[in-house]
Amino acid sequence: MKTRTRIIYFSFIALIMLSELVTSNLYSLFGNLENTADIMGVTVAEERIRLYILIVLDIVAGGGALLAVTGYVRAGAANLGRIGVTMAAVGMVIYGCYQFWAGTFQLGTESMQNLTRTVGIIYPLIGIGAWFVGRDLRRGTFDNE
């Protein structure tokens, strides 16, 4: 797989996670939290905790993806890239598993349960893809110098 394709893949992950961080989770946390909790079918306290968890996972996966891109772009940043691939892959898998769990056991409205479970299936697949796409960085076989 070409380096450019890997950069696009990890940029896509960073875009997804960091845009979700800002436009969904932070906006909901600092916006009308009562309305968000009502839409999700949970209490305000439960929604606040859920958003904190998602914010941390957004930062881990999105930040890891940015580190992976840095590892592919900058000479001498392969070690950062190696850490980034692991952070992005593991972060996406944990994020997805948490979303699937929340959609199954925590959220109260059926439409949000279905949407959240769908995210809980897709994100781990993207994370597993990141693990394989970034294998050259993880193994230390990528050398852009």
C-alpha cells in the first residue's frame, strides 16, 4: 500500500474523530445538555459521564491518527507514528465497543440505540483497518528518510 493511501486513511480517522469531538461531544457537553440527555433517553448525569468518556476516546483515536500521519510525512518521526497507529487502532476499537454497549444497555430511545450500535460496529472495523494499514510503522519497517 502506498504511503499516500496510508496518509489519507489516517487523515480520515483524524477527521472523523476530531470533528466528532468538536461538533458532537463538546458541543453537547457545553450546549443544552438537558436536551441532549432527553434525546438520548438518559439522565443529565449519565449523559455528562458518557460525553466525558467519548471526548477522551475521541482525543486518543484522533490524536493517534494525527501522530500516524506525522510518522508517514516527517522524516525521523517513525516512533511517533508507531505510537499513533496503536493509539488510533485501539482508540477506535474501544470507542466502538463503548458505543455498542451504550446503545444496547444505556440509551433509552430506540432510534438512538440503533444509530449508536451501528457506530459501535463500524468504528472497530475502522480501527482494525488502522492496525493493518499502519503495520509498517508498527513494525518499524517504514523508512521515509
